[in-house]
Amino acid sequence: MITRKRLATGAVALLAALTAALLPTSAAADEPVAKESPKVELVLDVSGSMRAKDIDGKSRMSAAKQAFNEVLDAVPEEVRLGIRTLGADYPGPDRKRGCKDTRQLYPVGPLDRTEAKTAVATLAPTGWTPIGPALLGAADDLGDDGATKRIVLITDGEDTCAPLDPCQVAREIAAKGIHLVIDTLGLVPDAKTRQQLTCIAEATGGTYTSVHRTEELSRRVKQLVDRAADPVVTPVGTKGTARCVDAPLLKAGLYTDRETFGEHRWYRVDLLPGQELRASVSVSADRAVNNDYGVLLRAVTLHGREIVRGSEAGDGRTDVISTGLRYPKPDLDEGPGDVKPAAEAVCLQVSNSFSAPPSVKTTPGMPIELTVDVVDGPSAASDVAAFGLGRGWWLLGVLVLAGFLAGLLWGWVSRWRVAVWRTN
């Protein structure tokens, strides 16, 4: 009986030891989660037009291959890179097949430079230009995890597979909120190509670059890959409301949202006495819009009293338009040390006056980017913010003084001229 009890006790102890070895310890569970490595997918146009020999006396395809080799040698170790092609396989006239001609040439992951260069070396200009399907494929390749994601599209022509509009595809990708940026590079682009690639880039907060030389292509792609490896700020998605009382409370940071034509959206920031609120907003006109448009950013109290505003207007360009404001909250007089000052809720209203032709889709809304910063308020009168920047009082004082001096000078000149006239 004693022997059986000892065997049972030993078995239980052994099982407990094995369980403790297999399960993670509490210390390991408390360790911070490793940051996701940034992901980049290079999307290369291999359509028939890439045979044109107008970049440094060689074909566009040769220039792209040379640039790719230089870029692959310089990819940072922490970047997971992939390559996708469009128009690389089907040379025939069947439009339906040609518009499905996109595939992943090299999977997104740790880079084997020799293998990636070998894959690129086998490419030859072949078929159609299905940019829209290629962007959708690239977005799937990158996934929807928390990593920084960037698509770099390199093409020499506009999409040939409408009605799947690549600009609309880019808007839909941006609307998913997965923080995927698309940068576009046009090889010797014409006006239509430039317009389409600009629209794709602006829809996701990316950039467009026109390229005419191999060196330019290589340098720009390197810059974009490096930018993915070391992003400056990762925007945080938020959603403004129709009323300030329901608005999301924002801390200092960079936020993204979408706003339909002519919409007003509210956000809220808490501001302590002695602090200064600095805010700016940018609206990207990522589709065709009518002439005459603008953006308004207002700081308002909970009771509806306007504190300060910033506004900007444009005419005739589909581009990014921005404005900003500053609001220094005066510091309180010194009181009892145990009294904590109360924060003031400042409501930020973002409005736009964009409109569009009836044929333009209004959904999803246009991308907006809102920057909020809260800093220590000005302590010296030399800081113009101490006079209420945005309210115009200091400017009014300068104008009054200038008008007074100009009046004195004009009166003196007039009296002198009258005296000379009487003398003569």
C-alpha cells in the first residue's frame, strides 16, 4: 500500500513538472509582444509597353530590372519584402484572360536576395496592364495584421482593364482601415497615366513620382522601402460624430477619418489651464471634384462659443488642402496647492465645402488627416500666441498704428505743398 502511494505521488510530481515545462511562465507571459516587422510589396508592370527604349537609351524593362537589383541589395534586414507582377504571362488578345494576368513572383517574407534577383531576371514584357487586380492581389499578400504595410507600384501606363477602376480599388483598400499605403511611380508617363497614378496614391496617403531615368527609379524605390522600415508616425483610425457631446476624446497624435462631401464632423480634446492646443487638418480630394472648395477647422466650447478657427480654400485642383489653428488656454492664478485645475473640453469641428459631378461616387468619404498636439502655453508676451493668434487683435493694432502714422505723414506733406503754393 505504501509503495503504491509513493508511486502515485511520484507520477503526480512528474506530471506537474512536465506541465510546468511545457506551459509558458508568468514572466514570459508578461514580456512585451514583439513589434511586427514592416512589409513591402513591389508591384512591377511587365506589360508589352515596357519594351519601349526611352530610359537612358535602353528599354523600360531593363531599367526596372537594374533598379530592382540595386534596391534588393539595400533592403533593410527587418523588412519583409515581396514582389508581384502584372501582365507578365499572357501575351494574347483575350481581354478577359489578360485582365487576370497578375501573380506573386516572390512571397512576402525574409529576403533571399539571390532568389529574388533570379526571379526578376526571368521577366520579359508580355501582356496587358491589370493594375486594379494587381493592387487587390498585393493587399491580400500583405495581410491585415498590425505591421506597417506599403505597396510600391511601378508602371509605364494606365490600367487597361476597366471598369475595375484602380483608383476606386485604392479607395476601398483605404476604407478597410488596415493602414496600407500605396506609392506609385510612373515611367515616362503621359497625362492620363499621371492622373490615374496620382489618384491611386492620394487615396491611401501615398506619393506619386514621375521617373525618366534609371537612377531616379532606383533612388526613389530605396527611399520608399526605407520609409516602411522606419515610419515617422502611424496614424490612428477614428470616427468623428455629428455632435460634440458624442465626439471621440483625442489625445496628442495623428488621426485618420473619412468625410463625405459637405459634411461636418466633431472631435474633442481636453485642455488644462496653461496648455496650448495646436491642431491641423488635411482633406485629400481623391476623386474628381468641382471647382471652388475649402476646408474649415474650428475650436468651440461645449456651449457652442467659437474660440478660434482656421480655413483654406482652393479652386480647380484635385489635391490636398490643409488648415490649422492654435488656442492657448490662460493659466490660473496660484491657489491652494491641493486644488487640481479642471480641464476644459474643446470641441474641434472639421467641415468641407467639396462637391462633385453626379457621376462621381460619394462613398467612401474623402480621407482626412487630423493632427492634435497639446504643449505648454506661451509664458512670454513676445509669443504671438499670447495675444490670441487667429483672432486678429494684434494685426488690427498694427494696422491702426500704421494708419495713424500714414495720416500724420500725409498731413505734413499736404501742409508743406500748400505753403509752397502760397509762396509762389
